[in-house]
Amino acid sequence: MKKESLKQKAYNEIKSKIINCEYMPNSFLNESVLMEVTKSSRTPIREALSKLEQENFVTIIPKKGIMVNDLSLNDISMIFQVRELIEPFIILTNGFNLDKTELRSIRDMVIGDITKQNIKKTYDIDNRLHRFFIYSSSNKYFHQIMSHIYDQNSRMRILSAEKIDVRLKETQEEHLSIIDYIFAEKYDEAANAMKIHLANSKKAAIESLLI
């Protein structure tokens, strides 16, 4: 196996555990344990950790170790600031070009039952819808920026899931509003509905940290 693929394997596994909160914020990671978990040698682990530090998932503290970064109120504010700028813009400028068959399929998923028992499925659908809008754009820089934003957003959602599940029904209704405006070719209204949805999600996320 090539050195680069070893690094990528280690990076993917560690990142996945951080995003899914198997490695909790403010916890310390041990290189030896990571080597065992990922079945990698020290060099790929260190290269993977360096990349994760650049992406703000961890902080390498000399003589102390590798700390998983927390998500502060400021982090949440910045995440949603980016989303509020890009997502409505893409709907406004690219709504006419969306794959309506795919969007119809996602809509059918959105209208499913909303319960705490299938909360992971609900979040997966939410993630699929938002990424669908982003990747419909031909702008590769949007793809790169938003991929990282959504990774952090997924972590934030897992950390606050028990506190913001009351938002599930509201989110479902907001998603349907966005989608139906697009089908009606009312792209200004769809973009505005996305702004409202993101503002409500931001408020809920911040409140969850203050509880």
C-alpha cells in the first residue's frame, strides 16, 4: 500500500470518529492507540493528524498530545455565517438547473415520519438535501468549503441532538417549503425560505449549548 493511501486511510478513520463523536471534544488522542485502531504506522498517523489540525478538528499541543477541538458558540456562528451566504445563493442562481427527479426523491424521504427513534435517518436525509443543493453547482470551491462545513455541522448536531430534537418537525416543514418553492420555480422565495431555515437552525444550535 502506498504511503499516501495509508495516510488517507488513517485520516478518514480518525476524522470519522471525531465527526461521529466517538472521540469527544476536549479529549486527548494517543498516537499509539490511533496506530492500533487504524492499523497504521506512526508516520501516516502524524501526517493525518497534521491535516486534521489544518481543518480545525484537532490541536497538536507540544509535550501534551493531540486534543480534539471543541465547538464553541463562535464556531457555530461562523459555520452558519458561511451557510447563510452560500446555500441561498446557490438556490437563487442554480435552482433552475437542479435535477428535479432527484429532488422529488428527496422530498418523498423528507415527508416520512419524524420520531426520536429514527433521528439518525432524519439527519441523513437533511444532510443529503443540503449537499444536493451544493453539489448541483459547478463551482468546485463551493464543494470544498461546504464539505468541511457539513462535517463540522454533523458533529455539532450529534453533540446537541438530545436538546434540539424538538426542531425536527419544524425542520421538516421548512425543508418542504424550500423544495416546493423550487418546484414552483419561485427561486427568490426558495432562497429566502433557506435563509429562514438556517437562521432557525442556528438559533436552536446556539440555545442547545447554553442549556
